[in-house]
Amino acid sequence: EVVLTQSPATLSLSPGETATLSCRATESVTKFLAWYQHKPGQPPRLLIYDASKRATGIPQRFSGSGSGTDFTLTIYNLEPADFAVYYCQLRNTWPPYTFGQGTRVEIK
Amino acid sequence: EVQLLESGGGMIHPGGSLRLSCEASGFMFSYYAMNWVRQAPGKGLEWVASIKNSGDKTYYTESVQGRFTISRDNSRRTVYLQMDSLRADDTAVYYCARDGGSGYYAYFLDYWGQGSPVTVSS
């Protein structure tokens, strides 16, 4: 079973700064990786799929990159609405949807 | 506009049963696989169950296998999660979520419902 590890657990930044979130898989997952934003009291929101494709309506400030085992979500020019928990998720042999443990982006 | 509206959550004693429903609108429901994902208090996201667009294939995470049943009625545009033999560690917010592939599994979840809280406690 492939395991995803996200780092850091918490990222403390100020509005206007750039957030760099990492997601590492224990085995190659080629490009089948997605990123979600999750705020309290709201459902998760798909940001990125297939490692680098932005979902419908997602601003260009959100950028996904990587392949194989190492993936990155970069959020440029952080806005107040961007402070949330971010999860990566891979397409796995089993279970079919595997999530990382999340990275919290908090206001410094 | 794609919408997923869950219902059926609540508080239940250990060993009890609940059925969650998720009514879809704004897209061709019968083209898409549907899923249930949960988040326990203070924890991350966990995939629970999936059903193919035609309804003839279902998949479950190990911890709910044999206790939960996912089903769908394409004529009613609704997916269900029947939860039996509930345990305290099933306490979570349960989200209905659509797989992003039309007619195939894309293995990402592009639309989510608002979530239905389930509390299992004596």
C-alpha cells in the first residue's frame, strides 16, 4: 500500500507570502495526484488534479507540480481565504483514494 | 450547477444503523462513480466507499467492509450509504463526493456535498 506523507504539518505565513507544500509517496504514483483545500464547516474543494491541472474556477495562484514520488502545491501571494488545511490524494491500487494527513496553513 | 445534498445523519447508539442519502443535481448522474468520504473529529480525510456509475461494482475501505453498503438509484439521482453495526470510531462527518471521470474512474473527487454528521455514542 502506497502511503502519502505531507510536510510540514503546519505552515505559518503572512498574507502576500508564498506557501510551498510537499507531498511524498512511498512508491511512484506517476501523475495521479490531487490537492484539496479544506476549511472548517465546509466540504473539501478540489484544487489540482493529475499533479498540475487546475480544477474549474481555481485561480492561477495555485500551482501543482511533481511526478513519481514527490509533489508540490505552491500558493502564490497568499490571501486571507487561503488559510486552511490542504490534503494531497493519490490514485492507489488499494484503497483507490488515499489521502495524506494534511498541512495546515495558518496566519503568522 | 453541480449540487450534492446529503441527509440522514444523526446520533445513534453503538450497534445501531443509519442510512445516509445524497441527492445529486446539475449533471448526468448515471455517468459518474460516486463515493463517501469521512472525517472523524480532529482527523484527516478517509475514503469509505465507492460505487461505479452503473451500480454493478462497489468498493469499501477495510474497516467498514461487511458493515456498510453503498448503493445508488440512478432514476432518483441518489446514492446511499447504509451503515449497520455502528461503532464509536465511525463517528465522523460523512461527505458524498463525485469522481471526476465521466464514464470512467478518474480517481479524484471534483464535487463534494456539505457533509452529514454521524455520532455513535451510548
